[in-house]
Amino acid sequence: MSTENSRPSKAEQQALVHQLVTKIDAQPEDYHAYYDLIVLLTAGQDFEQAEALAMKALGKFEPQPAAADLMRYALGNVYYQAQAYDKALPFYQQITDTKLKGDAYLMMAQSLMAQQDYQHALVYAITAQEQQPALVDANLLVADILLALGNNAQAYDYYQKVIQLDDQQGPAYFKAGLTAMVIGKPYADLFAKAEKVDAKYFKAHQQQLTEIEKTLQAQRPDQSDASQN
């Protein structure tokens, strides 16, 4: 299902907010309703209200470990979506709930990556991937961080894992192709598949492919003279 088509309109969102507020008033001990409302407000980029509600809910449900961790996760996500990554990290780090911990590691990695702290991001991303080895997002994040660090061979291996888990991942095919070019592996089929699976992504990143081709040509000894012109 397309996220664009399934995204609620402003009127629908207001109606959902009203429903959840009514539910919270009727069942004030149902922490899931608080969480759902925080998620909805965050999706609507109403970060101030989402933060205030998450803080209130965290205070209310602090004695209940599972509920409190869910509120910490929600609050971390509010800050993450608002690009306040320094504020998000402490809330993810406080989570002890086993079910949420894997997701929290993933969000910590994404927060650190957004700040270009790739070394620390990699630690959390690998931890998340080890906990959920079949999770596409975890493998893709590890691959992207390794690529950012210039570890092309390792990045290539993780992009291959992503493709094996989901053969409709256009960006993974494309980036696998890029890393294959750099490390001297066959890459034409990977780019062909990337274009077939996600033509929009491929077209948007074609310039990146051209630049890498030029760089690689310039680095070859027999091409060095040509690169001077």
C-alpha cells in the first residue's frame, strides 16, 4: 500500500485526534491510547503538543516499566522527527523493555548517523541487526553507515543481505552496484535491476553514478594523463 494514499487528510487526522482524546478521557489508564495519540501528533508534525503529551504520559506511567518505556520511545521519536537528535538519544538509551530495545538501537543508530557520527552509529546499527538479522531496515542501515565510512567491501556484503531479504529494494541494488564498482566486482546487472525495481530512485541518483565512474577512471594509472585535461 502506498504511504501517500494511506496518509490521512487534515480533516481525517483531526477526527482521529478527537477519537483518541475521547478514549483517553474515558480510559485514562490505557497507555496505548496515549502512545497512539503521540504518534498521530508526531506524524502531523505537531511536535510541541506531541512532546507535552509524551512528557505528561511518561510522568503518569513511570511506575509501569513497559508503559514508561513505550512513552520514552515515543518521546525519542518526537525529537527524532523534529531533528533534535541530542534530545532523542537519552530517551532511547533508557529503554530496557526487551521488545522495544531492538527498535531503540535502530533509532539510536539513525540519530547518530543524522549527526554524521558514523562510528558510534555503526555500533548500535550492528547491535540492532544482530538482534533482528532478518530485518531489512537494520541490514540497510548497517550497509549505509559502512558506505558512509568508506568500507565498501563490507557495505557490499550487507547490501547483498538486504537484496536476499527483499528483492524489491531499488536503493540497495543501486548502492550494491556502486560498491561493486569500487571493489572490482560485476555491477552492470545490479544497476539494471535497480532501474527496473525503482526507476525514480535510479534516475535521481544517476549523477552520483557518473561521478564515481569519472573518479575511478581518474584513479587508474593508464587514465591518469587523460584526467589532467
